[in-house]
Amino acid sequence: MDLLSSLSTATSGLNGIEYQLGVLSNNVSNSSTTGYVSETAEVSSAVAGGVGVGIKIGTTQLSVNKALMAALYGQNAQVASLTATNNSLAAVSDIQGSTSADAGSTTTLADELGNVQSALTTLTSTPTNSASQSAVYSAAQSLTTTIQSLSSTYTAQRQDAENSVVSTVSSVNYDLTQIGQLSQQIMSLQASGGSTADVENQRLQVMSSLSSELSVTFSETSTGDMIVRTADGTELPTRPDQIGENDSTVTLPTSTWPLSTSGSTITPSSYYQAGDTNSTISGITLNGTDITAHLTGGTLGANITLRDSTYPTMQAQLDSFSSTLATRFSDAGLSLFTDGTGAVPATDPTAETPSGIVGLSSVISVDTSAPLTTDGDTSTITAVLSTAFGTASTDVSGSLEAPSSGLGPEGNLSTGYSGTQGLVALATSLTSAQGAVIGDATDDLTSATSVQTTLQTSVANVSGVNVDDQMSTVVALQNAYAANAKVVTAVQTMFTALLDAIQ
């Protein structure tokens, strides 16, 4: 090998090492960046005429296992969904109490109802005692206060969910259009033969963010573009050109395109129903088409479910209980519980109070003018204790059966348990049913987080930056750099000696 070839080989080696050091430096500096994927410098031997002539620099590659990454994206959506659900339901758990065998030991509906029953029982022994009568009204008011508190909590948490839906739609839009913008850069670089690794890494980080907001899948085209779809396959455009429109119509990235929705003020009678012009809660649209039902998982999907299913069902359960409480007391001869207007509430399961029972639990009150006894006569109290609190078939069936289906403004909700139970059993069933929803969310979150941690570890083993390994490679490259530099120095010395000899 002549001196020029040696110098060329050593110089290309130095260039290749500088390139590799640059990639390693980028990896180490981003080692703590969420979603960053380790980059690998591609170098190979340059050969001419069967003889090695140095180092050939290739394009930087990402260390990605697409199957593992897709599994992690799916798990991100599940954990984010359960986290949002669990955090929201914690407010209900705090006010609901827990089931207990000892009446009065907690503030559950069953215990509050037990307190009313105990106060009425005491009153039968001292029917003319004003303190005993006051105790009945006080226990009844405590019960209605708990009912109203639960109802207001459902409404408040539904409003929080609605607000989150609106804000998350904006975040989803921004992430989608960021992906579209980065994809344009990747396609341009790929077409010109440039390295796309850094831009792909940026896109992967946005994809990771989007996967926590919504259940999505990603597929890459041969040109480097990214196609995003919901869990059921509905395509979500990242740029206008993906749906046949001019990209100039939208400045990327943006939080207002491609999805649209508007916020609503939630009341117990508020509802969302696709295609229903009377729906009081707005759907989420794509090009004017409502795709709310296609948006599942992640923070967005969880809050849609909380807003449109979880809390409306809880509200329907409580409204049913409130209506049954008032109806059974009234049927026994004591109109103690009213709809806030002083009347025993109507029993239409789909109409808003006072025409029906929708929202009744938010306004149910105690009529303290309702006479408990007359001249010491305890017959009304006895009837309440034996029939309103009764469990015989005649006490819990027919017009006295608690509404259990066809509930809510759209008549599409059900309690999930039988209406032919005594009041205390109904209260316990309600608390247990809602407690099960809360408990399942907590348990599922624990399991899902464990799986996510395992996947994150697996992905990190493939795609993460191992700083120790990177620094070991740096040391090796430094040694190689020094060796190549010595070759360059030696060649320069030999050239100098040759020139001196010629002169």
C-alpha cells in the first residue's frame, strides 16, 4: 500500500470514528429522555478492486423491535385508561363509605337507612317525645344529605371527565399533526438518501405520548409516512393530504385538527347519544362524522366511558333507590321523602324530576312537616317499619318494585341488580355494585401496570440506552482514533522526509 492510500484509509477511519462518536454522544445525552430509542452508527469497509481502502459511513439506524413497541403502546393505553378511571372513582369511594354489618358504623346508604329505622323504632316507644321525633327527621335528613352528596359527586366527576375529553382531544390533535409534520421530514430525507434516525426518534416519542391518550396502532409506508388507526381500524389522518385535502389548509402541528368537539355543562339529565339531535353532550367528529364510539382506551377513552356510562349508571342506581325510598314510605302512609317541591316524586324512569326520577337523588329532601304520630298513635310508624322496610313479596313487587331497567334520559341504563329487595338490601346492593366497579379499576390498574413495567424493561433491553455500554464503546473508539491518528502522523513524517530528500 502506498503512502497516499495509507493516508486515505486512516483519514476515512478518523471520519468514521467521529461519526460513531457523534451517535454515541447523542445516545448518552438522551439516555433519560422518555421514549428515546438508541441509535446505531452504520459503518462498513470500503473496498476497491478487492482491496480495503478505508471506512464507508452508512445511515444511522434505530434499535427497534416493532412487535415489542406495539405491545407497549397497547399497554400504555390500558394503563392510562385505568389510571384515569381509578383517579376519578376515588372521589366516589371517599364519600360512599364501605359496606358494614354494623348499622351506623359507616356512612353508607344502608347504615344511614338503618339509622332512620332505629329512630323510628325508638319513636314507637315514646311517640309523643319531641326529641324522639326530631331524631327521626335528623336521621332522614342525614340520609338525604348522603344521597345528594353522592349525586353531586357523580355530576362533578362527569364534568371533570367532560373537561378532560375536550382537553385530550386537543392533545390528540397536536400529537397526530406532529407525527404528520415529522413524517414529511422523514419522507424528504429518505427520498434524498439522508439519515432519518433523529427525526424518526422524535416521531417515536410523539407516538409514545399519543399511545397514552388513545388506543392506536401505527404502520409505516415504504416512503416513510406514518398511518395511525384507532383500535378498531378507523384511520386518523395526521395531515390533510392523507384524506385527499391540501396540506396548506392546516398549519402543522395544530390542536384543532383533525378531531373536533365542544364542551358541555353537565347535569344529572345530560347524556351523549350518537345521532340523537336532542343529545346534550357533543360527540367527537372527524370531517363532520361522529367517531366517538371508535375512540377507546387511553385517557380519552376512559373519560368518555366515565362520562357516558359509568357515572350515568351510578346516577340511575341512586335515582332508582331514591324513588323507591319515597314511594315505599308514601305507600305506608308517611310522605317523609319528597322531590324538593314537597310532592312524592313521579316514577317515570326516563323523565327528569319532578316529572320523573332522573336527577331525583340530587334534590330529594325531607318533609319535616309530615306528621310522624297523631295523639300518640304509632300505627303509621308501625306500618312504615313493617312494610316500607319490609321484604315480603307484597312489599317489594308491583308498583313498589325498584326500577331496575329502562333508566336514564335515553332509557338505556339498568341497575344491574334486582328491584324486588327490601330498602336496606337495595342500599347494600347499590353500594356493593359501585364498590365493585371501583375495586375492579384498582385491581386492574395494578395488574396492567405490572405488565407495562415488564414490557418497558423488554423494550429498554432492545431500544434503551445503556450508558455503560456506550462509554465502553467510546473508549474503544478513542483507542481506534489514536491508532488512526498515529498512521496519519507517520505518513506525514514520511512525506516530510521524502520531500527533504528530494530537496
